[in-house]
Amino acid sequence: MTGRPVDLTATAQVEALRAGEISALELVDAHLGRCEDDRWSSFLAVDAERARARAREIDAMDERPPLAGIPVGIKDALSTRDLVTTAGSRMLEGFRPVYTATCVRALEDAGAIVVGKTNMDEFAMGSSTENSAYGPTLNPWDTTRVPGGSSGGSAACVAARQVPWSLGSDTGGSIRQPAALCGIVGVKPTYGAVSRYGLIAFASSLDQVGPFARTVADAALMLSVIVGKDPHDSTSLEWPEPIAVPTAERLDGVRIGVVEELFGEGTEPGVRDAVRAALATAEGLGAELVPVTLPHAHHGLAAYYLIAPAECSANLARFDGIRYGHSAADAGDLLEHYERTRAEGFGPEVKRRIMLGTFALASGYYDAYYAQAQKVRTKIVQDFAAAFADVDLVASPTSPTVAFGLGERVADPLAMYLSDTCTIPISLAGLPSVSIPCGLSDGLPVGLQLAGPAFAENRVLSAAHALEQAIGFDTLPPGLDA
């Protein structure tokens, strides 16, 4: 093995472990050293004792599982048995689930070692990780800037080499946008590809679990382990083909639709230039670039911020202080108990979305708002279907801007919501997409988003891998001692 363990990608770590060049305990120790010196506030909880104990068990095995000994960070919205799970909220402070999420269990069964739970916007509501009740995560590329959100901790811990990969969840862009802002790879699978059992729900028709990694190959390897039907989740799907670790070097014959609507107003010039340069590289690899239109994409943001809050208002009704989580003290009656518990336990953004969603579902407003938003969603699905009749993939910026400053958008919710304009249409359509770093603007990473039809993960990942290799982006943040 050449270099230090934290320098290696996950696939390289798998090879080093199989070759006997390093032990699982040595690998875990190397990463725990970075996790425990968490200058970026990527983690809300690190379980070093349990991680080391599991590494010793793996080192003692005669036959090791495929991911034996590889450390992984888990977004704090995913339940982990006996390991604190808060969803970034005071409402669940100190909560320890009695079961582990299906996708996390799949990784553990494959030998991966959970080292801790990563910071996030409260109940996954946000685009900067500043809505965490436990303080913001800092971007490893520039600690005065946000890492994106809501899975900002999961993105930052990979960018900072604290773990080689991590799990996040994506509702409207919460894997892809922080991946772009932190200069790493993030994958949102087809809706239903990964079981949501054990994921604390934000918007059930949109939420999807997916991987963060430094390379597309690493992300594909993780996805191959967690994808598939789960009897605990009726929305999970039988998968038509195994997820393959991509090896493509060319894009000959691949038709890439360029979504001009997502390059327009609000997209920073530096972002636009970096993405167009990456698309020119794709053309040099043999791809054909084809202009495509998504006529209803510009309505996606409005539709999303009716559908997602409506679903969150229903999902978060269960947090009442009776069964688990925060419970207000000395309430005079049951109604006061509910009111005080929720007022004390939820942060401002969560309250804002609950109120918006409850209004949209109220008698007299449902047809005017929520039902209309669902009709727009159907139009967006149809737009993508029409596009994929002519092209294999569609491309756009992942985020219209690079990482913005801490506190810059906290007082302006609309500006924060606009962070997800490029990712939301794909979420509403339930399609697979990947963000890969494609260059720099003002010294900060820019993400390119590639999306495909439902179940086309292998197609998306193969093209992303070929383009990633040609771009050759250095994912190491400047000044990071890795």
C-alpha cells in the first residue's frame, strides 16, 4: 500500500485489505483520528469503541465479507440501533433507536463499519446544514462557507477524508447539492431503489437514500450493496440488473441532452463556464450534445415547496412528546403539552414548512394548491419522458452557485430554496442522477449533474465515470493535511 489509509478511495481500501497490506483496525484507527478531530463539525456522534470492536472481529475472520473493514459515515436521519439518532433536531435529542435502517444494515452485513452519525439540517429541511439544532457544518474547501444540505455532514466528512464514503438522503437535492459544493460525488438513485425503512421521513414520495464518495466507482460499489427490494418498505423495488462498478473510458454513441432552462438566470457565470467546459470534454469523448427542453422545469420549485411541506406536516405529526423524543415539562393539559413540546422541539425552518404544508392541505385550499402542484409534477414527469425519447442522459449544473457564506441566506428562505432549482425537477420525476465535480469557480468546486430514465443507474454511472476520468478533478481541498 502506498500513501496513508485516509488518502485511499474506498475501492482502493478494499483492495489493500484483501491483499493484507493493512488491517481493518489500522484502517478504522486512521479514520477515527480524523473524525475525533472534527474541525468541520461533520459528525454529531462518533462511536469509536464500537467501530474498533467491529474492526477486531473482522480481522479475526477467516472469510471476510466484501466491504470488510471499510469505515462509513451515516446521515443522522437513518436509524442506528443503540447509536444516537436525532435527525439534527432537539425533538429527538438523545434518542437511541431499537432497530437499524435496512440500508445501513446492508452495509454492515457487507462488512462496512459505521464510525458515526453525520450532521444535517433538522429533519432534512434545508440546503446549508445551518438548520441543524447542533450547529452548522463547515465546508472543507473554505470553512467560512456552507457545505450544502441537508446532508452537509455526510458530504463534508467525505471531502475532509474522515471516511471514504457516507450515506445521505435526497428529497429535493440533499445529496447532489452538497456533493457539488464539497467537490465530491453524490448519487440520488431512482425512487424506490433503496429501502426507506429506518429513514426518518421528511416527504415520503420524494425521499431517497444514496451514497457520497470521492469517485463514481466508489459510489457505485456502495449503491450495489444497498439497492433492492425490502419487505419492510412497500415502495422499494425489485432491481432489474446488478449495479456495476463502471469502467467506461469513452462516451461514443451517448446522446446527452443539455437542459438550457437550467443554465439560465440565477446560475453564476463561473458555474456555467465550468459545466459547459465539462460538456465539451464529454463531446471530445464521443458524446453527442443535443439541446433539450423541459418546459415545466421552472415550475418545479413552486410545486416542490407545496408537495414536500404537505407531506412533512403529516410525517412530523407523530412527534408529540408522548411516545419518544422531547417532552415539555409541567404542561397544564394535553393540548398545552403538545403545543409546548412542538414549539420547543422544532426549529424555525421545520415550523415554517409544517405551517405551509398544513395550510396547503386544509379544507378549501387542497385543490387550489396541493392538487395543482401534483398536476405540475405529472407535467414534469412527461417532460422528462419526452426528452429521453431522443437522448440517453440529460445534463445541467447541480447547483446554480458555488458554496455560499455561512449566514448569507439564513434570513432569506427564498434565496435558500433557490439553491435546489437544478435538482428538484429530477426529484419530482423520481429519476436517478449523479453529481460529479467538474471544475472550480473562484477556487470552489462546481458540480455537473447527469440524469437518466428510471432504472438507468448503470448508464448514468458509466457516463459519469468516463467523464470523471477525463476531467481529472482533484477532490483534495486546499490546505487539508491528508
